[in-house]
Amino acid sequence: PALVAWALLISTAPAADAQQPAAPDTTAPKPPRLDEITVTAAPARRSDPSSTVSIPRLLFRSVPALNAYDRLRQVAGLEVHDQGQGPGFASNASLRGFSSDHSTDIALWIDGVPINEPVNGHAEGYNDWSLMFPQAVQSIEIFKGPTSPLYGNFAMAGVVNVRTLERTRGGELQVQGGSYGRVDASLLSGWDRDHSGGVIAVRGMREEGWRPNSGYQLGQAHLRVVRDVSSSATVDAGVELYAVGWDSPGFLTTGQFAAREFSHISDPTDGGYKHRAQERVSLRVLSGASLWRSTAYATQGRWQLFLTTPREGGTTEGTGSQVEEEDRRVGFGGTSALSWAHGSTELTVGAEGRWDHSNYQNWFVTQRVRDSAQDLVAASQASGALFLQSSEDIASWLKLSLGGRVDLLQARVTPDAGETGTATRSLVSPKLGVLVRLSQTFGAYANVSRGFRQTDGVIRDPTLPFITAWSYETGLKLDRDQTSATLSVFRMDVSNEQTFDPITLTSASGGASRRQGVELSLQSKLGKVARVATNWTFLDARYRIMVTEDGDTLSGARVFNTAKYVGSLVLDLEPATARWQLQLGSNVVGPYSPFDAPGETEPAYALFHLSGAYTFGRVEASVGLRNLANRRYAELRAGDFVVPGQPRTVTAGLRYTVP
């Protein structure tokens, strides 16, 4: 059925905030610079017939957030349910009601490198956002729905596309301290010359945690180097390093949460660590009206965790016993695309390939001593895709966007002392969009697209089919002066839906569900002092046909781990002639349907945040208060256990800038 939407809203294009901090060198003329080298790192365009949200650098950095997930729910209105078991234990971020577990329905790319982990025994597409280096981020684009042909596996609900700083001058040293023993220090430097530029950064962080046995330590390093090898070609290389170790307090029962018994520890030996490295090189060549862009990358990772869940959980986790999981993996891949433009016509054709190998182990243990093995598996997955993206102005008032991709995946699984299983599957994902320019400031659009992700459990059974979704969206866009906004209506029909026992295990598959709702995105500069940004999703997400392995019928029930509405509102006050800046923010989560509790909901809540900064000379002093009202809330609930949200948190910091 057709979807209809209308909007009359305002927002500012955040181009000024998204710029790199270095001032241009006006002492000598420079040749044209080739921007956006990596294939999938180009920013979203407002003229595209789809819904996107752009997060500028300054907004992403200034919110008083706990981690990358918290930053994006404060500024982009994403639904987030923090797992709360350590930074390397990926949390649940959701777009349009898709949050199966550990953010697996959303594709995360950083400078053209995919972060989701295939053939992962804990969750297929395990998606650890802690790899983001906050000080090095230039901007973030969020593509809602599977509308872009550049992204395939795991982009069923949408994409978070991160671009880091390409070059800068001078450097900055930042030190921050806060509640619960939090200390965060980073050093960023770089260069910007006629034919080369770069950024190098390191970061260290530790926190004792607000609950007992919840401390962690984190270290990161970032390097990006860009060089013009000719007047038409540029090479861009980058390295990301990330390591974290943590202790875990475990989960609370619903009774303990209600009684505020937050000091409870499931097992003092719970915890874990994660290491990840990735290397990338990209090439961009411009020749007349043609542009060729290619990116090649390699990844290496290892993580190990010890976790105890209450007995009211599932059939393996949730027995009251401690579980050990270990994953060692390597991978490599690449993307290449050729773009051509002539007049109002643009055409991009490209190919993508990827190979990942994982050695996964799952054990029952007692105080980190192994009792028996549940899974000992070596698995690999090879994938390839061809994609096409085109757009053309059919008339001055009409733009047509056509595209799609063909994906081919082969999984190979070898259990310990078992037979090797292999399966190959393919999928065609068409994309179609139309934009009608109603006036110089208003446009109406509609799109139809198909998305997919690999099913959880493929590391045990490679023959499992894809989860697929057809997405339908329509809406209005407004772009006027320094304001822009989008109001859209969407529906997504899902095939081969899955549900989960706490926390990750597949309970059933083969069902169907429907997500539908309304989204609002607004950014605006109000006069010379204030800037406002707000994002909201109002959602109805229900299983259409679903029967669990235990025989429970969920048909008609709300989809687990989704809220009826989520939103964020940020107001920035920054007079041009003053040295101070003040930010007020809030994120709201509506009634939330927990895992494995059909018909039940957690109550709605709103968190309020405040931050400010004052600059004197080269030093900026800042202070932040998260959860200002000290609201008690459940980050996540599964069955009868709860992850409690962090209470009021205060941070203060200094940043010293070297010109």
C-alpha cells in the first residue's frame, strides 16, 4: 500500500561544523584536492530520495556520553539498549525496530572498512562500536533502511557510515576525569601540506565502574595518511588499533532491580578482553568525467569473555553456570567502483569482495576453569557482490534513482571432530527511488528497496537462509537557508524472522514480522546563537507469524527488544563573540518490549543531559552531566534479568590546542 507523509520543519546543513579543524593555508595557491577517497565513505546528499541523518564532528564530541552507542542515541535518536557488561561486549543499537542482538541489523563502516563480524558464534554480524575514535571522527552519516546499493550484508535496517579526519594541522591534548574513577586522555596531531596530509592519534581510558566489579581499561591508536601521487590520483592509507579489558558485574534479577540492589555481583570472575586491528589503503583516480575509487583492507581480532547469567535464561547461557567464549579471526576484502557523470546523469558500477575466518570456542566453566565444551568450530565465509547506482534528473522537478546489488555468500563450517559443512546462497536486492521537487525548498520522495543479513547460527548450520526485508518509504524534505528537515513514513516486511532466548541464542526462525512507523529529523540554526537538532521514530513492530521452538505462539506480539518510540533533542548555545558554549540534551525511550517476555513492557523514560565549555587562550575547559535527574531505568531486560542504566555521571576536562 502507498505511504503518505507531510512535513514543514527546519534544520541547518552542518557543513561548517563538519569541516576539519585546520585553517587553510593562504600563503600559496594549492591544486584541487581529491576528497572522499574511500568508496563507501562519501557523505549523504540531501537530494537523494531517502532518509538520512548527518552528525557533525562538534556535536558528536560535545555530548556527555558514556560510549559510542550513548553518543549516537543522544544526538541521532537511535534506540540503544546497553548490554552493560564491558566496552568489548557489543550493545544493541536499533533502527526502525531492528535490534536482534549486538547491533547486528545495522552495518557499521569506518573509512570504507566494514566492522560487523561474520561467522561469529555469539551473534552473526557482532558489531562493536567501541572501535570509533571520538577525537578522530570528522562526521557520521546514518542511512535509514536498505536504500544504498553500496552496502549489503547486515545493512537490513540501515548503515552508520563514519568518516575520520583526512588531515589537520598542529594538535590537541585532551584529558578528562569523572565519576566512578573515569580518566580519559587522548593526543591527536597531524599535518596538512600541498600534496600530503595526515592524522595520528592515541587514546587511553580507564574507569572503576558504577557497580562493583565493573571496571575496565581501553587503549586506541589511529593513523591516516593521504598523498597526491599525481594531479589526478590520490592514495589514502589508514590503521586502527583497539584493545580493551573489563570486569563484569553480571545481570540483576527483576526483583533486585526493583529493590535497587545494584551492588549484586553474579560472579567476581566474570569479565573479558577484546583486541582488534585493521589496515586500509585506498586509491582515487579522476579522469575527465570518470572517477575510479578502490579500497582494500585487512582485519585481525580476538576476544574472550566470561559471563554468568541467571537460571531463568535459555538452554545453554542462562543455566546459572559461567560461560566462556573465545573468538579468533582474520579477514580481508576490498571494494572498487567506477563513477561517471554527464550533465544531470550519474552512474556508478562496482564490485565488493570479502573473506573472514573465525575459530570460535564456547565452554562451560567454573571460576574460569573449563568443565565441558559446547562449541569448538572453525568457520569461514567468502562473499562477493556487484552493485549499480544511478540517478538522473528526468525533468527540472523530477529525479529518478535506480540501482541494486547481487550478493553471493559461501559459508564453510568445520566443528571439532565433525564433518565440514558448506553452503552457497545468493540474493538480488533492487533499489528504486523518486524525488519530486515541489519548490526550491520542498521535495517529496518515495523509495522501495530490499535488504538482508546472514542468519544467526550460520556458524553451526551454514545452510540457514538469509533474513530479508522489503522496505517502503515516502516523505517530504525541507531545505531552506540554514535549515533542513525530513518527515517520513516507512514499512518493512521481514521474512525468516528470528527471536532469541537471553542473551543471544536462536529460539526460532522462519517467521515473519512487520515494522512500520513515522520518523522525524530536524536540524536548524536559530539566529546567531542557537542550534537545535532532533530525531524521532514512532514505531509499531509486530511478529506476524512466529512460533518458538518451545511451542509459544508470538504471532501478533510486539517484536522483542524494541520501543514504541525513541527520540533525542539537542540545543546548542554558542554566541559567535563569546568564549563559552552550552548544550542541553535529552533522549527518550518509550514503552519497551523486553526479550522473551511477550505482552510485557518496560515503562517509558527520559534522560536529561547538560554540558558546557569555556575557552581561554589555547585551553578549553569543559564539564558534562549525564542523566541529570538521576533517573533509574532499565537499559535492557531479557526474561527475568535486567541491565540497570548508569545513574547521574559528572565529567570535567581540559583540551590544549597547538596551532
